[in-house]
Amino acid sequence: MAKVLNIRLSDDISTRLDTLAEKTRRPKSFYVKEILSRYLGEYEDAYLALERLNDKNASYHTTEEVEKSLDL
């Protein structure tokens, strides 16, 4: 089931989105969904990495330690 999301855009982004939609004859929602589907995963990965870096129980290894454990 599809959900509705209301967002507030800056004037600049709104104008750019309007222009793109007019030039391509596609709805603005098409581009918002396209951009979200392409880049949401990257943001999720970045925040996961940040969480792991901030984990106080995490252990870190040097490149040399990893190479040695993998017999490289």
C-alpha cells in the first residue's frame, strides 16, 4: 500500500523540480520517488557505518592484522 509524504522544499529545489517536471512532462512525484529509491540505501549504509564507529564495544583491526589473519 502506498503512503503519502508531505515535505517542505526550499524555493530553489522546488523551482528546479518544477522545471524538470515541465521539461520532461513527468510529475514531480516521479522524480522524488526516483531519487529516494536511488539514494536512500546510501544514507542507510552511512548511518549504519556511523553507528558501528560509535559502538563502544567494537574492536578495530589494522590492515596488517587482517592480512595476517587471512594469510595474505
